[in-house]
Amino acid sequence: MRLRTLAVVAATTLMSVVAIQPARATPGAEDWVARLPTAGYPVDEVDGIAVSPDGARVFVAGSFGHFAGASIEVVAYDAAGAELWSAHFRGPGPYDDEVGGIAVSPDGSMVYVAGTSSTDSTKRNYITFAFDSKTGTRVWQKRYSSPVGSSFDAAAALAVSPDGSNVFVTGAADGGPQGTDYVTVAYDAATGQRRWTARYAGPFRDNARAIGISPDGEAVFVSGFSLSNTGLDIVTIAYGAGTGAELWNARYNGPISRDDQANAMAVGPDGSSLYVTGFSDGVNRKRDFVTVAYNTTSGTQRWARRYNGPADWNDNAKSVAVSPDGSRLFVTGYRTGHSGRDYETIAYSSAGGRLWMRAHDGPAHIDDQATAVGVSPDGTQVFVTGVQRASFTDLQYGTLAYRADSGGRIWGAILDGGSAAELAVNPSGSDVYVTGVNDSDFATVAYSLN
């Protein structure tokens, strides 16, 4: 089957339904909702959102699922929620094409999307795209196929260097009989030419899940999990951004030497600290939040903090963000309470002191899960989104705003009929954007911040 190229889909083919309020009201008011219809496919997933540096455009990426395999979809909106362009990609292989991450160049001219695409029944590869941010024109498209094993590779995260010269993609690539390895690939951001490839091969299976870059652009950090003789450990690695040479690697093995996994990371704005968050098995073999801080130069662990929810059951941190001044970091995910899962958001000082903690139990008082966290540009507000239940069968986007200093709740907002997956804040501080799947469509909602 011939590989189909990415094409900008005309608005007449995939039209956003946009509801725009005439003026902003109070903070937390819904400014607009934009939908990308998915033709009722049974499996849809949104995997990334990004905002241009000038705040003029919002980009969403995810997958439309169907019985022949899922396709990658990217859509761009202006700041008022009007669709600017959309792009579609379906690879020639039988497996799903899936998004791992999205990022915008520092000058706002390009949008990069990384994911996974199959070429035939035996191979899945990393795939990375560059789009013109104004038109959606595909500038380049590159695949990475592991030379080891059967090449069953999956990209999980993407980042762009602060000067816009490089794009970095990481994930899990075939490592042969022992399973998968961390593989990180650097591309020239303008041409897509591969600059270097770095591989971390532990004794068994390894899977990178998160990526970050130092503010000076000199180092790239990846983290995820590495299987040891006793279970999964969090392994975090620093590479030189110019060469891919390993600078350091650090392993976190929890208190009972069982399963530990990184889900997200953030780099402090002064570049001295790296924060990794995820889950770690506690003494009862149930998962706890874990957040680990590292010195970015040496990889030395500065501190590690754990949180065990009230039911002493499974808890999982899914997202982390750092305040613009670097004094606080915010972790969110789900805890298990006495009536099911709840959102849990924790604020720490940069030294690891717990500043506040806030849980959120949805209207049905059953399973609710936070998926993403963000901070306002002035550092005064923290935003959390996820999926909450209105009943056993009805899901909602549930979005909350807290005071960054105290954890006091400022507002809450609901979008009925779906699951929120990702969140981004406009650099101007005007809006917070939440995206996910709502009534079988990609749906992005903008909430006013002023």
C-alpha cells in the first residue's frame, strides 16, 4: 500500500463547530468550544496541545480510531476558536497511528508532532512531522526505525530546543531479545535531517515516557522506566543536546524495590533542577505518588517525596509544572479515596517542602482522574483538568483553578460528555485551554482567566 502524504483538510471536510461568547465574563467563564468531528469512530484520543508564543494560535493533536487502524489528526485554531487548518495522516500499515507529543517552535512559525506509525504487519516506527503553523503545510516528515530486532518502536514525547534549531523525540524502540530500549533522536528543526541517535539499553525492557530541555539548550533529559531483576525503576538520563553524548543517568528504586515509573517531567526556569513525577510501589504493593528532584549538572538526587492517598491504595501522579520564578512545583494525578479515585494536586517548594494539597471529588463521588496541570504566566494560579463522573455512565471535563500560594480554589468549570486529557495556558494570561474527547469529537474549550 502506498504511503499517503499529509494533507491539509479543507474546512468543508472537517468543520469545527465553534461557540463564541460575545465578551469575557468572570474568570472561569467558557469563552469558546471548538470541535473536530471524528465521524463516530469508536476509539478517539487526544494526546497533545500547544499554544504559539504570541498566543494567537492553539494546536491540538490526537488519533481517530477505526477498525482499519487509527489515523493521526492535527488541528489549529485561532485565539477565538475558529479553525485555521487541519491535517490528517494514515500510514500504510495495519496498526494504529498514534500521537506522542506536540510542540511549537520558539518563533511560532512551526508546529512539530511526533508519534508512532506502522509500515507493514511487522514494523512500527517513530514518525515526526513539521508543519507551517499558519497554513498547516507539511514541511517535512521523518521516520525512525530501530536497526535492532523487529523494529516495533513507539515515540512518547517531543521537545524543541530554546533556540528552535533542534527537535528531540524519545520513546521505546526495539532492542532485540531483551525488549525495548530508550531511544532519543535529534533532528534539524528546519530540514528534518537526523543529527544524532542515543540509546539506553538496560538489562531488560526500557521505555522512555517524558522529555525536557535545559533553558540554555545544552542538555536534553529523558525519563520513564527500566525493568530490573525486582521490578520497574525510574531511570532519568541527561544527554548533550549537540552530540547526544550521555552526561549522566540516575536510577530511582522505591522503598520495596518493586515498580516505579516516571510519567512527566519539568525543568526549573534557572536550569539547575529537574523534576520527575510518576508512581512508586509502597509497602503494601500499592502505588504512591513519587516526585524526585535532580541536580541537572550532575544528576545527583536532591530530594524525593512520596504521597499515599487516604485509602492506602493505588495513587498515580500524571503531570508536573513549575512556577515561572522556580520557587514552586505542582504535581497532579489521582489518589484513591474511600469512595473511589479523586483528583489530587500537591504543591512543593523547590526544596521539596510540601506547601499545600487539594483533592477534588466529582459529583458522582466515584472515579475521577486529573490528567494535566499548568501555571499562569504570572505564577499566581494553578490549573488542573481531567475526567470526572457525573454518574456511573456520564463523564465530564472537570477543570479547576487554585491560588498558587495557598491552594485556595478560585473557580471550577465543567464540560459535559467527555474526558479531558491535556491543558495549556495562553502566554498572554488570557485563557486556559483544555482538550480531550467529548461526544466522540476532539473538543477544545477555552476558559477566561480575566
